[in-house]
Amino acid sequence: MPKWRIFSSKWEKTLGNQGTDIFSNSAEKIILAFKGDILVHEIKQTGKFKYIEEGEGEPLLLLHGLFGALSNFESLISYFKNTHKVIVPMLPLYDLDLLHTSIGGLEKYLHKFVETKDYKNIHLLGNSLGGHVALVHVLRHPERIKSLILTGSSGLFENGMGDTYPKRGDYEYIKKKTEITFYDPKTASKELVDEVYEIVNTRLKAIKIIALAKSAIRNNLGEELSQIKKQTLLIWGNNDTITPPFVAKEFNRLIPNSELHFIDKCGHAPMMEVPDEFNRILETFLQKLSEPAALVS
């Protein structure tokens, strides 16, 4: 399994396959080491929006999940920036007021970002909660979207932190819940567990996490998915326990122009656990869409 190291001029931190980025106050950059390579990404800002934007070509816009971050997509950025304009907005999971801390609130933020940047022909990819936001966006504003890619997406069914929120200070509970994100529980490094533990034990962040999780449960899209006409790619871990394989099959059944690919020995974050296989499947899909219409049909 790949490991992540994130650096700034002031600190250094080792993360597992999934972690929250921390940015230097003196320089709006994220510096990642992945598979031995040091990779620097500039954090751009347009108005209230902060994001990574690298490469040229059709936009490939990536949305992270509830405990996710920009680093979740390092392999995707590195691989596809040679053929696409890869964009990763920093979703304001903890910055919206409580009334708008919801799937709908995040979608409105995404819509304003897309409109502000005037992106067109977007390949919109979302993991977990990010997939849910992507689905709502495609349903509300399909005009700028060329294709939809979902991996471990909520929107139909998901196992969250449990039926009740863990009491503050319950580190072992958080550790076990973090481990089930991955096929290999060892992928949930101590640093990652510490990061999740800090989030759920910060009162305001915890409240907003609960608000977003409840919003995802309420916002079931089963009756609306047939309205999605965009070409859709579903990439799923065969060992995903948060959005299990039957969820992927149901998405595939309900979204008319969708194709489903399972990856063995993989959990809820395929783009991080098996990045090479994930990128191969996505590249094939995107190449197919770039062919003349007569060949695609």
C-alpha cells in the first residue's frame, strides 16, 4: 500500500492512505511525497474558493469525502494532469453555517465554484460524500457536465460511524471505524486515526460531521437517478463495507448510461488503495469518451 508524507516549511507529518491536508500559513502550497517522489501543488484562490488546478485539457474535477482531503487524489492528479485540467476544490465541510452544512449546501458551493471558473465539459468524479454531492450537482446542473465518475459514493445506502455517535474520547472506537474504510486495516495509520479522532472530538467539527452524515441519509436519490443521462463510470472496491458492492450494483441498475468495475482486495477508497488499477479503468473510460460519436456508439 502507498504511504503519504506531507511537508511544509514548519512541520512534517506522515499519513496513511487517507488523511487531512494541513497547509503552511506562509505559503499556499501542499507538498506531498508519494512513492518516493516529492510533489508540490499550488493552492490557488479565486474569491472564497481554494483549489488545486493543474494541467490542460478537459476538466477532471475531483470531490473528496467526509473525512477526505486533497491528498486523497495525489495519484490522480499526477497521472491525469498530462491529459486533463485536474481540479480539486477544498470543500468547506466545517466552514458553512450549520443551516447550510448539508449535501445541498455543498452542492451550491460546487455550483458557484464551477460558474465562477466557467468550466465546461467537466468529468466530475466523487468519492464517498463527494460522490453524493456530484450526483446532486449532475441532477440540478447537467449542462456543464460531460461525464460522471463515482467511487464508494453515498446517495443510496452507506454505513457511517454507527447508529449513535461515539462518546468523546473513545479512541478505540474511532480506530476501529477508521480501519474498516480500507481492505487492509493496517492502512489506517496512527496518524490518520489521530486526525479523525481530533475532528470528532472538536465540538463544532463533530456537530457538522453529524449534520452532513444525517443530510446524506435523508437525501436518498433512488427515485431520481434514472434522470441522469450522462455517461457514468462506477469504480468500486469489492471489499467496501461502507458502501458495499450491492450499492454499486444498484447505482448501475438505476443510472441508464453507466458501467461498473469492481476491484478486488479494495475497500472504500479505490483511488488511494489501488491507484494504478483505478487510473487504468478511468483512463480507458475517458479515452472512449474522446472518440468520435460514431465510434462510441
